[in-house]
Amino acid sequence: MSSIIEIDNILVSSAILTESFVCDYAKCHGVCCVIGDSGAPLEESECSLLGSEKDKIFKYLRPEGILSIKEQGPFVRDTDGDLVTPLVNGEECAYALFDDNNNCFCGIEVAYGKGNSELKKPVSCWLYPIRVSKLSNGMIALNLHEWHICLDAFAKGKKEGVPVYQFLREPLIFAFGKEFYEKLEYAHKELFPAKNPI
């Protein structure tokens, strides 16, 4: 059973420290960009970047993705009122790319790698399987999302002994700062010594 740890006004599920995770792309093929009820959650700053950079990103997208973005806009509001990426025919993310083996990639990330986007990828995707919630009292909650399509990633993380927060070191520092990440490390060491390697 997970508990809640408060770090710098951020509520962190202990599962982020005790559970393990390493993406197993060879098995999932990036299907998280395809399966789901709506697009990837977006921050307002990310929406602004997608709005200003969409023409540069278009050159890396599929025709159907470009059409969906032209019809719906570079971001939309889903049924819950949240800002998300648009979908193609209610299925995959409009920014998704596929190779000949049906492996899925992020077109935004490809554009970033080519120097045509300031946005590497939506931070909600980068932080997965951590889900970020903004609470009514102004606090932020970080919870572990356990999705059936990522069962292989949880198994691989356990086999390799990599806690969720360690796998997500780079996006956690990007989103919340190095000091916050160091406090996560300290909490892991002090609260869950049995989960630390000898």
C-alpha cells in the first residue's frame, strides 16, 4: 500500500520510490501514443509553443496528423476540460509517427532533435508513468499510473533494479528542479532502505 510524502509542497506517492520501471520499447513499440481516451496532457506554455512552432513541426508529421491539427488546432480541450494533443480519428496522437515496423515515435521530439522545436515533448509524456495533478489547494500531486500496456516496463525495471524516480531523473529535474530530485533520493534512502542496492 502506497503512502504520501510531502516534498516542497508537492505530494509524492511512495510508489514512485518503491516501484521499478524501465521502458521496454522493444515490446510495447510506443503504443502509449496510440491507446487512450484522449491526447497527451499539455501545459499552457506547451500549447503556446505548439501554436507558434506547428508549421516547423509539420514537416516531420504524417499527412493525417497534419490534417487533424489543421482541423482541430495544435491542442484541444478533452471531455474533462483539460488541454491535450489532438487525435487522428479519435485514436493515435496527431503528433505520432510510425516506421515500417509500426513502431511509434513522437514527431515533436523528432522536430526538437532537428532544432525545429523548443519543446522536446509534452512533459506529461516525458514523466510517464508519473501522472501530475494540480489540486484545488494549490499543491501538486505526483502519482504512479499503472497501465496494462506497460507491464513489461515494470517487469524490466524490477529485473534491473531501477526505481521509477531514477528512471525519470531527467524529466523530474526538468519539471521540478535538481533540489527536488535530490530530496526524492534522500527520501528513498531514509524511508525505504530495503529498496536501496547494497
